[in-house]
Amino acid sequence: MLERPVNSTARECEEIFVNSLTRDGTGRYSVDLPFSADPTELGDSFKTAKRRFLYLERKLKAAPQLRLEYDAIIKEYLAKGYISLLRDDNSPPSGYYIPHHAVCRNDKATTKVRMVKDASAKTESGKSLNDLLYPGENLQNDLFLILLDFCLYPVAFTSDIHQMFLQIYVNEKHRMFQKFLFRFNDSSPLSKITRMSGSKPRKRGSTWDEDSLRRAMEAVQNKRK
């Protein structure tokens, strides 16, 4: 593991991660959201999420190709289990509904359209989901050190983890704070969808380090046999 954080809030965030981390039989990690305050401080978020989705829907309706690409993102996430449809559509709007919108990058060779979530959207209490989460430490490698590593060896490899931030799941008790609204047809009722996966770099860095340590220990044990 990395050295223990020296900042008190970073330590508290690390403790939440360590105490809630689980790994299923497929190797998939799940963690709690790192709440720094009582999530009941969140007010109603449904109205804002609905208003912003209807605005997005009008934008998608005016751009049929964008609509197809955005729908394809949702369908892919559903097929891969990153998100799931909530069946209790008549339940009261509790938890947190995350507004989302499309970002187009025509200069990108692969992902030209992305679904971007706005967890900084304020609820009726004036608090957003991001307001109540620990930011955690920045565990991403320093670019300067990465460049230095390229000078140490004659051959370098680069790779990309597909949909990296979606590979880590949020524990079920906190998925109610990862909901969003969507529908494939504007004549259909709005569907409530929950995100099973998370997207905070803090979670990605920690689980990656945890997995690296586990694999290193297995390699040492196998070598001793």
C-alpha cells in the first residue's frame, strides 16, 4: 500500500476505503462513497435533474446523430452492468439524482461523444453530492516522474484501461446517491437509473494499488515454492 496520508481528512477518506473495500469472485472491486458529512443533508435533487434532462432531450432531438450516439452509450452501460434500471419508478425521489449532458469531441479518434455527470449540482438544501464527499489524495502518478521512467529503459510500453473509472463499483447501500434520469423516447415515461460503478480518481488509485500489492505477494509466494 501507499504511505499513510498525513492530512487528517485524507486519512479519514482512506479509512472509509479500507473498511468498505470488497472484491467479488470476478475480481471486481466495490467501495463505499467517501462521505465527509451526513448524506441526509442533501435536499431534493429530482426537480433539477428532471429540468436538465428535458433540456438535454431537446438538444438530442435537434441532433439525430448525437441522439443515436448518446443512446448507444446508455445501452452499452446497461449491457455491461455499469448501470441498472430501477424498477420502483413510483418510489419517492430520495438519494441523489445526478444531472448529465453530452460532450462532443470531434478531434478524438475513438470516443467522440461522452456522457458527463454533474455531481456538483446543488440540491434544494444548497448542498451537492460532491460537497459531502471527501476529495481524497491525488494518487495519480506525477507526469514528470513518468517521463523520467522513459529515460531508464531502452523499451517502453503504454496501455489504456478501457472505461477505467467504470470498473470500480459502488457498494449497494450508496447507489441511491448515484441515480440519473433517462429515456430513449420522449413519449415514454422517465426512467430512473442507478449507477453501479463510480468515477472518482481516488477510488481508482487505491484499488489499483491494492491489486498491485496482492499480485506482488502472490508472485513472491509462487517463487518460494
